[in-house]
Amino acid sequence: RRSGFAGRAERMFGLMDGFLKNDPWSLQKDVMHHVEYTVARSRFSFDDFEAYLALSHTIRDRLIERWHDTQVYFKRKDPKRLYFLSLEFLMGRSLSNSTVNLGIKDQCADALNQLGFEFEQLVEQEGDAALGNGGLARLSACQMDSLATLDFPAWGYGLRYQFGLFRQVILDGFQHEQPDYWLNFGNPWEIERIHVSYAVKFYGAVEEELLNGVKRKVWIPGETVEAVAYDNPIPGYGTRNTINLRLWAAKPSGEGDMESYNTGDYINAVVNRQRAETISSVLYPDDRSYQGKELRLKQQYFFVTASTQDIIRRYKDSHSNFDDFSNKVALQLNDTHPSLAIIEVMRILIDEENIEWNRAWSIVCDSFSFTTHTVSPEGLEKIPADLLGSLLPRHLEIIYEINFLFMEELKKKLGLNYSQLSQMSIVEEGAVKNIRMANLSIVGCHAVNGVSRVHLELLKKRVFKDFCELWPQKFQYKTNGATQRRWMVVSNPNLCGLISKWLGTEAWIRDVDLLIGLKEFASNTDLQHEWRMVKRVNKMRLAEYIEAISGVKVSVDAMFDVQIKRIHEYKRQLLNLFGIIHRYDCIKNMEKSGKTKVVPRVCIIGGKAAPGYEIAKKIIKLCHAVAETINNDPDVGDLLKLVFIPDYNVSVAELVIPGSDLSQHLSTAGHEASGTGSMKFLMNGCLLLATSDGSTIEIIEEIGNDNMFVFGAKVDEVPALREMKSSLKVPLQFARVVRMVRDGYFGHKDYFESLCKTVENGGDFYLLGNDFMSYLEAQAAADKTFVDQEKWTRMSILSSAGSSRFSSDRTIQEYAEKTWNIEPCKCPF
Ligand code: Z15
């Protein structure tokens, strides 16, 4: 007989397990229960949205059950836990993903079908959880899925923004930003924990206090708000493990009530206190530009202190001292945004737990690790020391102390090389003093990871050269990945069915390396035929969507050519547009007979520009202006269409990626730290047209140069090209398309002038002119291949087959072994 916890729990859960059943009939019963008692609609009359809510609550119950089992199990086992700290998570929708990971999608579809609803339609009722900007934020979401699936004892921590990333509305071709009211219709995927809350303090001053003859620093804060937890269960695939993403919301604090109410102005007192909620109200939409705003710093600290208080409270629940802290706790910083956590843990250990400085510092360094996502020195986060000192006076003191000790250590090691010392210092001296958050993170963490191999090489050569020489073992890389659950199983079920049929198993959904088994069938005519059929159906879905949003009718026989990502100069959407203008110009100047040889294209571009990023906004307008001209030109017809997809987000990506033939990744070499969109296209058998940059370099190694279209200057060539740019000749074709824009061929002559200036001879920082001819050649090669459908399909199959290295499962496995030192903890019930 089994005894002890496991035995008891198993018997107990044997009973519990019988409670929520997953056959269609039980699911249907539960859905109807939620229609009547949760959504409070009559069971004789409820619409798609209400059915979506009822189904979501049905799934939520099952998530909660597994979540409880997992948490109870973790608590008993007390393994080393990973805490993943990120200011951004782009989760997208949850319904379809949860049913897939719980393995009950078909049963749910059946249950709803019998009630007269279409599962696919209910899925469409859900809005995206868009608590992040772009690649970095979606990476966090993919990694949470892998952590759960691989049974790691992990927690995610983040902020519950009331408004996620702005909604992009296009009016007359211009981007406008509107608030994302994602919580207005309720959120069945979160569990409010009003009793899990922590005080968050700001402002005030530091005083010295004498306690038992020992001097201590005490922070007397000036403002207090409350952080309340909202838990979002993250189910693993093919496992009962369900981990937690805990998001914090700001609420007015109950402390100090009497004082404000006694002043007599009751109404104002209440209204002022309610302002606390602004801290977690809105996500900053600037992808990688830091403006030293107080509210942003407040968000960062609010998030950091709530999370670390929660983590330390959990540790202390089962430990009486801090000896074992770094054996039980791994703290992962997603970029520098949460790096104040280093200081906050130091402060708690020293000021509140009375631990001596050196010991506290080694606990901190052993627990924290850090991943950087940026390549350029301008992309590094800095916080004005004045701002930090007024909001968090004690933290600034601790930073100065850390830096003083670090500088002393450096002087001993390197001597008095002032230029080197000042470069490595956490404090940037100058007209305004700044705190360099990357330097702080490097000094305070035992591991610093880049996100692709070339990214690490660039860190070593440029941004963190001195640090890499000082601590070579600290610097590593883990190439990014994406989860095949969302990016294949959820978004492309038809392709997955086909893959499983040919592999004879669905095991690749957990063990992605099995995908390589497709390789041997790449030339099989039956597979090729079925493969093309799946693509065609996906293209038809996409074509319908395009017509619905833009009114443009596109032919599914054309090549669907896609570039979807944030709009940035370095990502060179402008190069794509210049290529499209060139293609248009060629078609216009063709004899009738030449036109029969043109491979028809549908060019699709989507992405948001940061609200303050003028050049990016002009690129969006140019796209619309060019589209207007091309799409209405009878000389062109179906040979070329250009569509801008508005409000690009995770759920739009799930529709677009499976329906594209070709995808573009055009960053100037040396600028994309990794890039993750390319991996999602690769998995779905879309061919890549890309520069050799970031993780594309590793994709080329994996699937081979001849299975994609690579072009442009290499990472090593870029610096020299920049040096001699003014003496370089710009190709005539390039000059011609720029002139067309400049001369007002697409209207808005004055408005586009500054855009054209960015690529002017001598000023063309991102080297569009230099790469243009090579880009056109790659495009021509893509056209040529598309005509040969057998070859194209083979390349497409080989892309999927070779994508396994780019699963976030592999990334997480590497982090677990090499950086976090954690082991799986699989819930046995
Ligand atoms: C962001 O999405 C990325 C880097 C940043 O510094 C910020 Cl602030 C946001 C992206 C990188 O540009 C991209 O190359 C990488 O794949 C992604 O992070 C995930 O690592």
C-alpha cells in the first residue's frame, strides 16, 4: 500500500478526478451550467459570445483543478523553482490553446456542435491578451508554454495592464492609436486573489536608526499602494502540470486611511487614493526606446517589489534561514526592465532580514540570471539618477554602494584605466547622471544570455566587450524558439493532421525532434499533393479575411508574400516597399507578351509603429499610398496586389502565417538580436526570404542555403560598408524608385520627403541602397522557384522538417540545464 502524501493525494484526487469529466456529454452539461449560472443567460437563448464565455468557464474549471494539483505537488516536493520576471507577455487568445493542451479540443467541438454552435466561431469571440509589444513579449509567452509542457516548477510574474498594446486603426492610410479595452467584457482566464496582496512604497527619505547599538538604514516612504495578484493558469501539453502566471494590479492601499479622511475633504481623499490604479493602467508602447518617465519607473518597481515579496514569502514558508535560497530559487530577468529586482532583494536581505552585505550579495548573484535582447548600445535602458533617487531613495544608495565595491574590485584587477572604468560603471556620469540597467544586471547576475549565436558574438565584440573579457564564463547564448503548440497545432490544425499522418504519430507535438522524419518524404508526390491542398485551404481563409478588412479581392493562385512585425527602420519594411514599387514599375513598362511570364504576387504587410516614431508611421502611410495606386491600376490586375493588415497581433499572426507562401525578414545584418517570426513561418512550411542576421544564420545552417532565399550584406561586412557609404554607387533601379516616391508618384510629396532622406546617399544608415540589387535577385529566385511547384513544395516540406531546433522546448531545456539548474517536477496524479 502507498502511504504518505503521494498515496493520500492520489486517493483523494481519484475522487476529485471523477468530478470534472471530459467526455462531450459532461462538457456540454458544464457549459449549460455556466450559461445559466455564470453568464446568467437563459439556456434557451444565448449567443456566440455567451457560449464562448460559458465554454471558457468550463475550461477554466478544469485548469483550476490541474493548477491546484500542480501547486500542491510543488509545495510538497519543494524543488528549486524558476521565477520568470517580465514586464511583457503577449499571450494572445486562450480558449483554443487551452483545449489543445488539455487534449479536449475535439470533445469540446462535439459538445458545442450538438448545442448548435461552431467551435471555430466561438474561438473568434475572444480578444487577445496583448500585454506586450513584440518579439520579446511573445517569447515570454512561448517560453511559459514550454516550461509547463516540460514539467518545470516555474512561475511567471508580470503586470496586469488594464490597457494592453494600443489598437491600431488606419484612417486615410495613417495609423491612429486607440485604447485596448480588453478587460471590459470580463476575463475568464484569470483568477483574482484579493487576499494575495503586498504593500508597495514610494518616495520619502532614508534615515539612520540605532538598534541594539548597531546603526541601520531605515526607509520612511511617502506613498503606499497595494499590489493585488491575478493568477493565469498555464497548462502544459500532454501533462497534468499547469503552472502559474501571476500578474499584479495596483489598488489603493488600506494603510493610513484615517489621516486622509480626517482632513475633512472626503470626496477628494477617495478620488486621490483611486489614482493608485494608474500604476498598472497602461502598457508603454515604445518597443526599445526609454524616455526616463516616472510612471514607467513606478511600474517597474511596483512589479518588482510585489514579485520579490511573494517569492521570498514562499521561500520562508518552508525555510528558516537564507542558506538555501539560491538552491531553491532561480530568478530570471527578461531584459533589464525588471532589473531593480536585484536591488530590491538586496534591500530586503540587508534592511529587513539583517543579513550582512557580502553574504547578501553572493545570495543575489547566485540566484539571478539575465537575458538581453538588444544589439545596439542605444537600445540599453538608462534611468536618470535623480528620478530613481526621488522615487526610491534607499535603492539608489544601494546601487551606489554596489558600484563603489565593483569599481574597487575593477581597480585591483585592471589598474586605473579611467576610460575603461567609466565605461563599465553602473553610474553614467555626465550632464545628467544615469543608472545603466544593463551594467547593473551584468554585475548582479551569474549568467548573461544572448538570444542567438551571432548576438553573443556581437555582445563580445561591441556592447559588452569589457565585461566579456572580465567574466568570460558569465556570457552565453540560448537561441530563441517558438512553441509548436500554438504556432502549429492551434493555428494550423490541417497541416498538423497531415504531419501526424505521415509520421504515424502525434508525439512530435511534445518531442519536436521527430519532425525531421518528414525529410524522407519531401519528394513524395502524394505528400506533396496533400501539402499543397492544406496550403491552399489556409490561403483561402486568409484571402477571405483580406477581402473582409480591405475590400481587396486576391487570387489564391498568386504567391502570398508576407512581412509582419513591428515597424522599424532596421527591419526595413521600406526595402520591401521599394521592391514592390520596382516590381510595379517593371509591370507597367512591359509588353503584353512579357506579362504572361510574371509570377502573380499578393504582398502583405502588417505591424504597429510606436506612437512617437514618425518615420515608422510614414512607412505605414507609404504602404497605403502605394497600395492605392497598384490595386487600382488596370494594367496590373492580379499580377500584383499590396495589402496592409491593420492591428497586427497574435491572433492575426495565427491566421496569416499558415496562409503564406513566402515570408520576409529583412533586417540590416547585425541589427536583429534573434528574430522569432521567421521560426513560426518555417514550422508552417513557408519559405524564407531573409538577410543573414540573428537566428536566421542558424536556420540557414539547419535547413541549408538552397532551401531559402538569402541576400544582402553579412554581419561582418556592415561596419566597413558604413564607413565607405558616401563613396558607394547607388544602383540606378534604387535611385529610380526613390525618385518616384520623392516626386509624388504616390501623392503626399512633402510628407514622404523626410522618409526619402533616410536612404539618401551618405545617410543610408540601414544600407537599403547597398542591399537592393541582391534583394531583387533573391526575389527573382523566389519567382522562378514558385513556378516549379514540385521544387517549391519540397523546400516547404524541408522547412517544416528542419524547424525542430527552433522550438522553445529546446531553448527552455538549455536554460534549465545551463543557467537555472532546475529539474522537472511532474505532477503524478
Ligand atoms: C523586443 O521585442 C526585442 C528586443 C528588445 O530590446 C526589445 Cl525592448 C523588444 C526583440 C528583438 O528585437 C528580437 O530580435 C528578438 O527575437 C526578440 O526580442 C526576442 O528575443
